Amino acid sequence: MYEVLILLVLVNLGFTSYIWRTVRRGPKRKFLGKLLNGKPITPNHTPSSLRNGIELGITDEDRRFFSDFEMFADALNHRFEPNEPWRLQERPDAELTGREEPEYGRRYEIFYNEYSVGNLQIFASHHYGPADPQVGTEIELQYARLLPFGEINRFISAIANFTASGNAEEAQRVKNTIHETMLNELWQHEFDPDLDSGNSGGSIELRFDGSAADFLHQTGKPLDLTGHPSQLRFKTDIVALGLGI
């Protein structure tokens, strides 16, 4: 009788563990519905700045970069249709993450509809300048396996078109990086189905370097933001873009 009770306890424990893993790994239906079918946010930017002089190690390249990329979030958001889910919202903290020593750049929160799903940070190269505006781009995207592949590819490609489109070879290298990163996440999950990434939908991180020449060229032209959710932040932004008011 004692052996039977022990067996029943072990069976129950194993079944409970299986159910817990199954429920824990699957996203809640209500959350998934809002994530995929919600409405995009209207960004409320809190721009970072190097003008307060408290940061250490600020270079001339950093200052030029911050000036050049003042309108990056608005310009990228404008590339998406009003009903498309992706939006960038600038963060006030300029210190880059993942560094042993302080480094600075523009940092953004990534939204898919109403949910924050990751972070983007862009920073100047050591030789950043008008003749060669090289920048680094780092993207961390959560819930990756819950989002359509095409949507992720379109979003990252839109960023790359601004920060790594110096030539065809550079663009192809970024495209390969996107596909390899996403394939690795999928392969890792399938290879080890006990990974806890199921609870958050998996995440991807990627970095690429390239030229921001196309972005700097395009921001010298007016943008028609009439009625678009990626509204400009201040009257001075309109002047900076050369728009009439």
C-alpha cells in the first residue's frame, strides 16, 4: 500500500510539473490579442541631451552625432503607415547599456502596438563626421517568436535603411545578420524546448555598423507629418526640418 501511495505521488508530481511547464510557456491569450491586434501608440518623446555637461568623456563626434540624430525617431516613425504597429519613443538616458566604461548615444524604446517590446541604441563611431557618418546600431527585441517574421524584418530593415545603407554590400550584410539572428533564436528553441524563453516569447539581439549618409540626406528634406501619429515634438523641430508653420 505504501509503495502504491509513493507511486501516485510521483505520478501526480510529474503530471503537475508537465502542466506547469505547458501553462507557463504559453502566452496568455488576452495579452497576445492586445499585442497583435491593438492600436499603435502616439510617441511621447523625452529626448536625451549632452548639453548639460555632466557626462564624462564626451567627444566632438558624440556632439555632432546627437545634433544630426535629433529627429531620428520622428523620421523612422514616419516611414510606417498610421495603422502599422511599430513606433519608437526616445528615452531620456543617453548612457549606452552593456558597456564597462560610460559611452553615449541616442536610446529608444520600441513599441509594437501598445506594448514595449525592446530597446534600440545608436551611437557614433570614433571617426564620425560629415564625410563618413559611421554609426553603430544595437537592437534588443522581446516577444520575437510571438510577432510575425515579416513585421520584424520590416522594422529592422527600416532602421538599417537609415543607419547601414552606404552601399549594396553593406545592406546585404545587415539583411544576412537579421535572418541569421532570427534563425538562431528559432533553432535554439526547437533544439532545446525546455528553454524558459517560451514565457516571454523569446528575444533577439543584434548589432550592425554602417553609414547614416542616407538618413542625413533625407532629413535635409521636408517631411509631411500631417495627421500622422508620429507627431513632431516641438515647434523648433518643424523649423529644424525646414517645414513651414
